[in-house]
Amino acid sequence: AGFNEYTMLTGDEWKALHAPMPYHAPPPAKSGGGASYVLRAAGCVLLHAAIMRMHTHCVVTCTCSALRVHEFMLVCCREAVQQRRLAKDRLRGRSLQAPSTADHRIAGAVQPIANQGSCGASYAFATAAVMEAYFFYANADDSALSAQQLVDCTSNVGNSGCSGGSLASTLEWSTAYALCTANDYPWVGSTQTCATSCTPVVQGTGVYYPTSETDLRDQTVISVTAGVVDFSTTDVQNYASGVFTGSCSSSSSAGNTAVALVGYGTSGSGAYWVVRNSRGTSWGMYGYMHLLRGVNKCGVANQPAAMS
């Protein structure tokens, strides 16, 4: 599949087709912001290309060259994700040709590595990572979202603050309640009384649960996904680099750490997931692991979830 297989409209044609189109001011100036947004736009081009390779009946309804960078971010990226959602049910069950690699860090949809410290809140950080990418692709907003809010405010779905919680339940919570930014509701690393004074910025629309590792890969093409893995072993704790093939359990009952899956790839050591942990940058490859893919390593495909 290639770009010539799709109907391409100019920016004016797109606006006429989808009018009224509200004007969005450019993002506020930041140090290096111009270059950053150009890189994110390039990442969204890759997202478009990946979607187009996977879904041969999608119609791409905007052309990147007709829009300024911030307009492209607000229009084309969102259009790509919306098209994927519309096509998902129609194409589910068919053999999809996913790209060989995906990495949402390139687009700017992934926040810097966090450190949960002694708080057992991996479920909150993994959920925040999924929602941050969801927010980014829907609104071209790269704000970090509040893991502390998820620790403090999700007891109504059975979570226990810094004593642990459920990834699936927390993602479901995020479709019923809106998340605030991390600046508005900052991390303190202990369970607090749920604060209601922050300004909500994003709420999910539904949680999708991939049924296989292949399905999980297809979801990860589109946005950041999450899973629950066994990261309790010495091999995991001592991991420093490369594709992880060490000791861990793949049992459905052994999962103890929620992680975000921000991409995947292949190296000479095999296919891998790009796993984002929340144990700081001193662990692994500056907070990331390349986890062996395709064999349910550490149980990564036992309890996967994505925002639909």
C-alpha cells in the first residue's frame, strides 16, 4: 500500500468538507519549541504512513503540506487516529500488515520517565502514559497527566492508593472521570485525600482489551498501550540493555507491575516491545526495556489494555 492508493484533498478542500473548522492558536513559545513541534509533526507523518499500510480502505482527508505545523498537529494527527478507530471494527479479524517498528516517543506522545519511589502505583503511571498519548493525538497537547490523582481518587474502583491497584479498573475509571495535568495535581508519592480543585482536561471514551499479542501490536501502532508483567525477578531488576530474555513468569497470576508499551521493533536479538517502566532513569535503558516480543514474555499479553 502507498500514498497513491488514497484520496488526498488539499487543505482548502479539507476545510470545506469538514467546515466549520475552529481556529486554534499556535502553542505558546517554549525553549526549542519550534524544533520540537517539527519533530512531532514528523512523528505524525510516520503515524499516518503506518495506518495507511495497515488499512487499505482508509481515506486520508488532509494533506500535510497545506497546513502550518500546529494546524497539522491539531488536524492531521487527530484525523489519523479517528480513521483508525472507525476502521478498527470493520477490519478486526483480517490479516493486517503492521509496520515493522513503531515508537510513540518520536511523535512526542510520551512523557519523560517517572519514578514512583516507594509508592506501589505502577497502575497509575501506566494509565497516565496511555491517557497522555490519547490526549496528545486527540488534541496535540503534550501535557503530563496526574498519576497522583489516579492514586488518590480511584478507591471507588477497588484501588488502594500506594498499596496497589488494577490497571484495567484505573483505565475504566479514566473513561468515567476526567484527568487533570500533573502540574495542576502534582506527584507527592504517598496516598492523599482526593482533591477536587484541579481542572480536568481529558476523559477517555472506552477501554479496549487486545485478545492476543498480535492484536496488542496492532493497537500499539496507533497509540501507547499497557500491560501487567512479572517484574519481580533478579534478572529484571538487574536489566541494563538489549532484548530481555531473562527469567520472569508468563503465568496469568504472576503479574505484579503495570507498564506502558510505547512501541516495538526488531533487532539481531529478536522482536521486542519498548516497555516504559516507572522506576526512574537509573533502571534499564534510561527507564526503558526491550522485552522479547511474540512469546508472551513476562506475561505482557495476559492483561493488555488500550484506550479505544
